[in-house]
Amino acid sequence: MHDFIVVGAGIAGLATAELLQRSGRSVLLLEAEDKICAHSTAQQQGWFHTGALYAALPSSRYFRQLVGNLDDLFNYYGSFPNMNLRSGRTLLTRNSAGWFKNSNNYYFYASPSNPEIKRWQKPLWSLATLRAQTRLSWFETIDFTRELSPQIKFVNFSPNLSRCLSNRNFNLNPGIAGKIMKSRDRTFDADCLMADLLNSFLTCGGELKTNSVVSEAGRRSVSDQRSAYKARHVIVSSGHNVGNLTGVRTKVLKSPLLVVKPAILDFNFAWMTIDIKNTFNHMYHCSDHGGYSLIGNAVYFDVDETVDEAAVKQRMIEKARKIFDIDLSGHSADLYFGIKTEIVNNGHLRNYQYHIIDGGEAVVALPGKMSLAFSLAVNVCRHFGIDPVTDAPSLDGQGPSAAIAKTEHYRRSAAMSHTNAH
Ligand SMILES: Cc1cc2nc3c(=O)[nH]c(=O)nc-3n(C[C@H](O)[C@H](O)[C@H](O)COP(=O)(O)OP(=O)(O)OC[C@H]3O[C@@H](n4cnc5c(N)ncnc54)[C@H](O)[C@@H]3O)c2cc1C
């Protein structure tokens, strides 16, 4: 009998199974598909969050949780050779190849005089911008984040930065960007991260069964189409399917992402304004078939809602045109939707944190963000009274990357030609 059965091998199940197995427990990881990480984890944007996206919110909860996630990343994953993030005076990547890329993510906060911000919203928005600025500055001065306080810098819109951005063909009108803050967010190399976690899981003796569609999950037993399995504990991390398997109330949402090739820019930014639906972000990805842009916004639909995809795509292209002030007709653009599962709690409209729920039956583990998988795994171990092991096993080669689904943006960008954005 295994110590744990983990249902669902997206990033949540994979990270949880890996850390439990590395910490000396025996784990059976069951996945419905023939490859792991083929659902939400394949659809995400590749943005590794360090807290800056939530710095302007009235509550500092999400911001602090993402900073705590960095602590967990350093403490429990720092000995993986490909974990290339290093903290010193600032947070940097040690070399170019590894789990994270080294390109910074800039936050452009709309000026209160921007026409998007109505007169009555101006004081609110000024306050939010100041809050973001203050929180990011705390990182420089106060050690409330333990050893990681210098991780995010805040800079004014200086002539140097302006020159540096315009040299890179970034045409954002300085008149509409009130404040520019430089964060330590960056992009993931998801393939590399997931291959290392899977490699570690298997090297430590973990067992993975793919094509295992779990239909029942109790506190100590699980059934798929072939067998029934028993374990001391069951963890359900089946993403969109958590509600069906456990009765925990979830909402499943979808949000569009636009792949643009060739890339519009070679760096990352988030355009922040008072109406969250008007925010906009750009992640640059570079792959073996060239660079491409991955553009997102905070527009969410219910997963079952019928959406006019052509209209959504057109709106995103228009927005990109407005923000970049460039003609996209020389680019190809392809739209897809990413899926996100959230816990329904206390009437909060959205939540951006990880959840570990022990409702009497199987324990539910949802990451909220792929970025939070590190803290999720560490805290699942602690939930069961297990002290997670800090050292990674020595790993041979690249790991079983054929068992891992390619990201949706990689697959779509590989299939795209550079002809027309329409
Ligand atoms: C548009 C969009 C962009 C995003 N971008 C980012 C980003 O840039 N950075 C970031 O940090 N986060 C991002 N996220 C959030 C991130 O994608 C998710 O939080 C994360 O991938 C969820 O991982 P998961 O393991 O819970 O789910 P999943 O990856 O969906 O994994 C669940 C697994 O369970 C399996 N499963 C389901 N049912 C069963 C069953 N009955 N039996 C066995 N297995 C089963 C599935 O096949 C799947 O493999 C984004 C979300 C959206 C919507």
C-alpha cells in the first residue's frame, strides 16, 4: 500500500507528489491523460509571479503569499541544478538555461490623467499606485520577507529607462504611463521545470500511471476504470474536476491568450489600470522556432459560456495595436483559452492563492497559480506532519520529457506562419 495517492498530474499534483516522494513517502500519481501537465498547466502563460501583480490591492495577502513562495523555492528547490534563480542584492537568474528566464517584467501604471480613468476614480487610482510603489519599496528596506526583501525594485520613469525601452521599439506613450515599476517577475521554461520534477519523482521511486481516469476518490481509496487502489492518504489535484470528485465547491473559468508571431517585443510588461478588465500583459517567449508574444488580459468567462472567439480575438488585437502603436498586419495571431479552477469562498469574486482543503474526505490541493506550486507542495507536506526534504536527488540526463505535454502556446506558435494578424 502506498502512503499517498495523488489524483491528477498537472503542476499541482506533480509538485506535491515529487516533494512527498523526495521526503521519503511512497506516492502513486494517477493521471487521466496519456501525458502529464496537459490541461491548465499546458495552457498557462509562462509568467512566474513574484508578487508585483497584486501590489496595488488593498490587502497584501496575495503579494506576501507569492514572496513566501520564493522562500520555499529557494529552501526546497535550490539544489536542483536547473533552479537558476539566485537572490543577492536583487533576484536574478544564474545562467540562461534553467527553470526561469532572466528578462525583467515592467509594470506600467496608468497615469491618473489617462482618459481611461474617470474623474471620481482618480483619487482611488492614485492611492492604488502609491500602495504598489510603497509595497515594492518595502522589499528594498524592510526584512518582513525574511531573506528576500531586495527582490523587487521600483524605479521612476527615468530618461535612461525611457531611452532603453524606446531602443527596443517599445512605443508606449510616456504621457499615458504614469509610473513604471520594475519587478522581478520573469517567464518560466515550463518544460525544463516539469521534466526535473518528474525526473526527481521517478528517481526517488515514485510511481506514475497515465490513462487512469479516476471516478471515485475517498479518504483512503481511489478507483479508476481498471482498479481500486488504497493508500494512507488521498490528495485530489485534478484541476477542473476537483468539484466532481470531492464535492468541494469550485468555479471553473476561462480566459483568452493571444499568441502573436513574430514577437512584438523582446521583454515582458503588464499594463495596469483601474478597471481590471482593461489591464493587459505581454510575455516574450523564445523557442527553437523563434520568438513570439503571448498576450493576456484579465477577462474571464464561465467555462461553459459560449463566447464569440472572433470578437474576443479582434478586441485583443485592437488593444495590442493601441498599446504598442504598431501595425500587426505583418504578424500572425492565434487565440486560445486557458482554464483556471478556483475555490468558491466567502463571496470573493476571484482568488489568486493556493488552497489545501481537508473536508473529511480526500484532501484537495489547488495551486491558484502555477507559480505557487512550490508553496503548495511544501504546505501539503506540512499538512500531513511531514518535514519536507530540502535536497534534490542527483538526476541523470534531461528526464522523461516525452511524458510531458508541450505548452499550448509553444504548439500554436510552432504551427504559425508570419502573415496576417486577422
Ligand atoms: C489564461 C490563463 C493564464 C495563466 N497563466 C499563468 C501564468 O502565466 N503563470 C502562473 O503561475 N499561472 C497561470 N495560470 C494559472 C495556472 O494555469 C493554473 O493555476 C495551474 O496550471 C493549475 O494547475 P493544476 O495542476 O491545478 O491543474 P491542471 O494542470 O489542469 O491539472 C489537473 C490534472 O488532473 C487531471 N485529471 C482531471 N480529472 C482527472 C481524473 N478524473 N482522473 C485522473 N486525472 C484527472 C487532468 O488531466 C490534469 O492533468 C493561468 C491561468 C489562465 C486561465
